[in-house]
Amino acid sequence: MNFSPTKRAVMYAGVAALAALAGAGIAWRRHTPHALAADATQALWSSEFSLPSGEPLAMSNLQGRPLVINFWATWCPPCVEEMPLIDAFFRQNKQNGWQVVGLAIDQPSRVRQFLSQFPVTYTIGLAGLNGTELGKMLGNEQSSLPFTVVLDAQGLVQQRKLGKLTPEDIKNWTI
């Protein structure tokens, strides 16, 4: 087909407008608080894991304050690389009510050994494969690691990130 320059310009403008609207929609979705589906909310707050020390970690005890949940594993290089950033965030913001939980999708013995060499100040839960299902319910459809979810005090999802966190990602948690 042979279009006149005017028709071609109108088509390009239309395609550009559609792309801009799609981009704006994605940006709005990323930065707008989202309620979790009822089954995801139930699964999250009813989950219980063990701490490396063997004590229980009931996720229900973390309700009512901002919460970062980071799914990770010792065998995942990007997971290990982002841990110092997460730990620094926690140390700087715990006095403001922030909580951080790292849910290890790994064997408990490997996690304990790893933490003995590379300790962090935030809470680590031994989630094993059960953590994979919880991650899916919270938005990690690919079951990839690392995966991070940031919830506000009302339990609304503020941010989700699949892949290694950056300092910019973390800075946006408190905005």
C-alpha cells in the first residue's frame, strides 16, 4: 500500500500515542498500591517458617507495619549480591517501623552455613520449596530469584521486583 505523507504521519502519531498510553499504564500499575488477592493475603499471613535458630517465624506477627519480603537462595549470585543493600536498608529504617524478611528457597543446612559466613541483621526464614508457591501467589509467576515484594502497613503491594535490586529500587521504597 502506498500512503500519502499525511496519512503516514497520522498513522505514526496514532502508534506513538498507543505506545505512550501503554507505557503510562505500566508505570501507573507499578507505582499504585495493589491489594493482594484474597488467597494470596491468606497464604501470606498464615505462613509459618523456621528461623535458622529453629524458632518459629509467623508471618502474621509482621502485619501492621511496612514489610519487605525478599525471596532468595544461597546458590543464586544476584540474591547474594543484593543482600548487603537490603541489610543496609533495614539497619537505616528499622527505627521507622520497617521490617525485612528474607525467605530462603534453599536447604536449611546451606542457609545456616551461608549465614555463619555472611550474617545479616534482618530476619531470615527457612522457606524451602513452600516459599516458591508463596512467591508465585505474590506475583512471581516465573518462580525466579531473587524476587522482592514491598508491602505498606495496610498490606498493600507498593512494589515488586523480579531480579537483582539496585540502590534506586531500594530508595523508592520509602518515597
